[in-house]
Amino acid sequence: MILIGQCDSPFVRRVAIALRLYGLPFEHRTWSVFGQAEDIRALNPLMRVPTFILDDGFVLTDSHMILDYLDSLVEAPMFPRVEPARHRALNVATLATGLAEKAVSLFYERVMHRETSATWEARCAGQIGSVLVALEADRTARAGPWWFGDRMGHADIAVACALRFVADAHGAVVDLTPHAALHQHAKACESLPAFVATLTPFVPPA
């Protein structure tokens, strides 16, 4: 299996972390959607990462789809297979990936446009703030070491990866300090070997 993309992307990183936690062998090609755009396009018409090549050559083009596939390979998947635990974990992960998507949108609005849209910036910032409040409340209500008990899951990973990206890309304008539960959650995640091994400094595209 081949994972394509750089781990400064929260979407690539969550897949790389899952692969390491599952102990699944993979090749990692740290291609950039800017520097290797045509190479990625040849595999993924969306021209985005993560792009994931299976052993039979089939290509998956979305982080959630990739994780769903990885879960099918193991006996103890990090998304629950039964309800209601499954949809509750998926909901937290969806909020986290939505947070990351809005953080990416806000970043590109600020660096790719000579004249930015104040309306769009405010909308993205408002969505980021609302998700942080919702995730903080949810995590505060849970006493376990991880979001849904004693075992780390994909929701935990998604939140930590999103928070790292927000801090790296928007640390000067998005204040994470009021969110104590999220801060502690991210700290616990980032101390683990799989997170340390995939931590990549965020380098804005030129």
C-alpha cells in the first residue's frame, strides 16, 4: 500500500497515524499537490491528498474512505462497527475533519488571494470557533482517557490532527487556550510515538 501526501496535511496525517497504530506496512510518498500536481492528477482526478494506492493498484481518494478500508483489514477497528457507538464516533470525527477543512479554506483565502473576502474570512473563522466550542463541550463531558473510553479511536486522531493544523496555520489568530479539554487531549495524543513520527512542520506553499 502506498500513501501519497505530506503529513502537514491533517488528512494525510490521520491516515499515516492509523497505519502505524495498526502496524500495517506501507510506502509513504511525500508528494505535494503543488510540486507534484501532475503526478497526483494521474492517480486522483481531484488532485488532492491523501491519495492511497492499494496493493491491487486501486486508488482511494478520501481520508475517511481510506480509514474505512484499513478498518476492514484488522480485528479491532478504531471506528466501532456497531451502533450507537459508530455514529457517535463518526460525528466527532466529522466535526474534526470539518474543522480542518475550514482551517484550510481560511489559510488559502489569506495566502492565495491578493484581496481577501472579509465575509468569507469571518464565516470560516466563525465556523472554526463554533466547532471548537462544540468539541470542547463534548470532550469535557467524557471522563475517559480517550474520547470514547479506554482505547484510542479515529475520532481522537482526527481531533488531534485538526488541532495541530489550526495551531500551525492560524496560531496568531485562533486562540486554543480557552479549550482546556481539547488542549489536554491533543497533548496526550501528540506524546505517542505514532504522532511524533508523523509530525511535520507546516510549510506554506510558495
